[in-house]
Amino acid sequence: MTKHGALVMAAASLLLGAAAASMPMGAGAQDVSGKNGPVQVGGDNWHADQSIHTEYWDGRVEVQQDDARLRADHIKLIHAGGGPNGDSKSWGDVIRMEAEGNVYYVTEDRTMTGDNAVYTKNDDTVVITGAKVILKQGQNVMTGTRLVAHPDAGTSTFDSSPDSSNHGRVVAVLYPNEDDSGNPKPKKAASGKPATPAKPAAATSGSSASH
């Protein structure tokens, strides 16, 4: 997988995990950072509708686990309902997540921004859209207007609207002197051989004109 392809899939995997990070009581939280730390969710308002197994987080919503964070103005989590035993009061797993407004993801070495993000569990699809979707790892940057990713399959598509600032083109700026984490590669040690001294220029004999 290319460096920018790995960056796309890392961002998509973070979205997939964050989709299930916040759940009402009785449902298990899933991993966001991959480090198995506690998941913290916050927002200005929270509302749940048990009849449709949906919860709404509004206002500066943030899902955080270890060094991974997901932020957006609004996040809606739709649960399957029924749970493993078919209990109508059980919320079950998250099957769809919708994040709207100033979507922002950050891990230890990656960031992603966009206007909207949707995760659908049934077809394992993450769709991130915006006037400018930006993926960044170290100095490496990729921009477009729509990212469609299938994390389990390891495939992704990045495209750009003709009306975007990229004029319909996906643009990537990659730095070859960085490793897969976006960190500068160590410089190769200089050779131990002493430099060969330059040979002195051969003297040229001048001719004198006689008068």
C-alpha cells in the first residue's frame, strides 16, 4: 500500500472505531485509539430516543481515547436495537454514525478534516465529504472533496468536485524523506573514506611577444 493509501485507511479506521465509542448504558464501548484505554465522550447536549435506538450529541462533541480524538459539531449514533438476546429495550451495536460540521480527527501522527462523515456498518463503508477534505501525516498532505473507504477490505477512493479549489483533481504532496509515520528518515552516515584531494591545475607556459 502506498504511503498516502495507508494514511487514508488509518483515518478511516479511526472513524470506524469512533462510531461505536459512545453508547448508552448496557452497550459496550469499542476501541478508538487501539490502545484499549477508557473512552471519554463530551458535548453541550445529549438526547436519546429509545423508540428508534438513536442518540444525538450536539455542540462541541468530542470522543477521546488515549491520544486519538474525534470532534464534530453534531454526532448521531444509530443502534441496531434488540441486543444479542432480542431484548427490545437493548440498544445493541452502532450500525450507523453521522458526524456533521467541522469534523476533525487526530491521532499521534495523523490528522483529518472535513465537513461531514458517515459510517455504515452493514457495508463497512466510511464516507467523508466537505468543501476540502484534508488528510495529513507528518508533512504529507492529500486533499479532495470526498473520501470513500472500506476499512476491512483495505480499499479507498478519493475524488474531487469540479467546483472545488482543486478544480476536480485529487492532490497529494508527499515527502520521500519521511517514513510511514511521517517522521524524517535518518540521514545516511557519511562514508569513512577521506576525500581524494583535487589535483593541482597544470601550469601553462606563457609566450612573450618580441618587439
